[in-house]
Amino acid sequence: MKRTCIECEKCSSKISKSNYKKHLKSCNGEINYWSKRKLNLFVVDDSTECKFCKRISKNPNSNRNHQRLCKENPDKQYTFFETNNTDVLKRKKELGGYYNQFSKAKALGLTKPKVSEETKMKLSFINKNRSDEINKKTGEKISKTVSQKMVEGR
């Protein structure tokens, strides 16, 4: 199935039929960044071109973010997902992600983080002094949420 495009009367960029009404509401007669890029009308300067791979970015800020993680950058910052440690990735996937510092330590085979006695006392005090009414309301909220998620298939 071929998509039909309509040319905007104000900025003369080509827009798909499904996005035409939305485009007309926001169009102020200027050719926007994406139209310029399609028509090769945009100006390339040092602030928008990656110095490693020569990729052209929308603005200097997006260029800085790209350069930080660029594959050609010898000093690039690595994200967790680019690590070569497949065991860590496998364990994280099995857990469905780390939920807190304890599950992360367990997944990576590290020692459990220490919780101070003061923190333990505060948590104990809070939980002991909760009223039965609050506990009941909380239980009902959790039950309602779980039921709703089951209906949605999540």
C-alpha cells in the first residue's frame, strides 16, 4: 500500500495524509528542521557535526549527547547495556531488572548492603504503629491493582 503525501500550502513540505491536519495547526509557514533535512537545506556547522563519525545532529546539545556515546569516540562513556559481562546481563534479565540495592547485590553475587540499627528501628516503629484501617485500605488498593493488571493481561 502506497502512502499518499500532501504538500503544505504554507511551508511546501510534504506531509502524510494522516498527519496533515495536525501539521496545519502547528505550521507557521517556515520550513522546519525535518523538512530542511529531507530537502538537504540545513546548514552544517561545527556545533552540530560529530567530530568522530561526522553525523549531523539537530542542535549542539543533541550533538554533545551523541558524541559522549559515539562508537567512534575513543573515550566514550559506556552504558550498562554495552558491557561485555554477559553473566551480569543474563542475571539482570532473569530478575527482570534490579528493584533495589538488595536484589542487585544478590544478582551480582555481592554481599548484602548493611542497614543501620537506627534505620531498622525507624522502620519497625512505623510498621508497628500503623492502624488496622490503614493496613486494610492498603491491602484493598493492592488487590484492586493486581486484579486490574490481570484483566489487562499484564
